[in-house]
Amino acid sequence: AQTVTQSQPEMSVQEAETVTLSCTYDTSESDYYLFWYKQPPSRQMILVIRQEAYKQQNATENRFSVNFQKAAKSFSLKISDSQLGDAAMYFCAYLDSNYQLIWGAGTKLIIKP
Amino acid sequence: DAGVTQSPTHLIKTRGQQVTLRCSPKSGHDTVSWYQQALGQGPQFIFQYYEEEERQRGNFPDRFSGHQFPNYSSELNVNALLLGDSALYLCASTRGGSGGYTQYFGPGTRLTVL
């Protein structure tokens, strides 16, 4: 069975600085999708970025980018120019062949003004 | 373009009661998934509905059941509530065909069982 591990329960970063959140996963599949979601105190799960495993190019969405290392089964999220509104829980998720998302335990991101 | 909506926002029930949560998918989406998120944890997959059928199910007891209507909206029913059922219940929608791999979430329903 697939598993997703986020080893950083909490991270903090100074406003305007860059932070990287780690995620590793375990799977025997060769084709899959990976996601980062953000969950602010409002509770709504918001899509940050998605990566298709068959694409070698790392996904980028404005200030958010990923470092996808397929062989190492690593999928880290880099947030550049951190803003106060980035403060939230960040979850890494793997979409399995049954279309269900397998989630990590989350990383709480704190932005220091 | 309306996003995923869920009702109610909050709900308080007592042990042994039954509860129904509702979800309307994002416009153009036909597949609905339900997740349970306990406090301080990542979500856990309950089940997914596509074409009014339960397509996949996670490791949840039969007390958890669901339904999808012809307009693609969905209900999650939980019978014989236990204290451990207290959680945030998230609904997500996507398109069932190829390319519909990204799930979009509603604001959730916070269920408290006393």
C-alpha cells in the first residue's frame, strides 16, 4: 500500500524568505499524481500545486514550486517570498490507481513578520 | 462558477444517533469523494461515488454509507454515532473521466459527537 510521509510537523520562516517543505512517498506504481494542498484555519483544503509522475519537469505555480525526484520518491514544496497569508497546514498527497488520495500528516507553516 | 459546497457547517449529535451530511460538486464535475479528518491529522478516504455508484471505499465500517443523486450531489450517512466519529468531514469533487485527477474540496462539515 502507498504511504506518504511528512517528517516536519512544524516549520517557521521569516516573511519574504524561502522555505522548503519535505514529503516522501512509497509506491510500486510508475504512473501517478502528487499534490500539495494548503489548509488554513478556515479548514478548507486548497490545491497549491500538482505534479504528474510521467513529467520530468518540476511543476511551478507563481511563488510555489516543487522538487520532484521520482527515483528517490521525494516531492518537496518550495515557497518563495513567503507571505503572511501562506501560514497554514500543508499536506502532501498521493493519488492512487483507485482515485483515492493518500495523505501525509501535514506540516504547520508559521510565517514570522 | 460555484465551487464545492457542503452543509451543514457544524453539527452536534449524541452517541447512537444518525447524521446526514450533504455535498454539491463543482460545476462540471461528476465524481464525489468523502474524507474524514480527525483533529491534527491528515484526511482519511471514506468512499467515492461516480455515476451514482460507490466506486471505491476506504477502511471504514458499514455504519458509513453514502448516496449520489442524478445531479451528482452526494450524501454521507453515519449511523450509530460513536465519540470517535467526531471529525471534520470533507467532500471533494472531480471529473470522472481522463484528466479529472485533481480533487477540489468543500469547506467541510465539523461533526461533534457528545
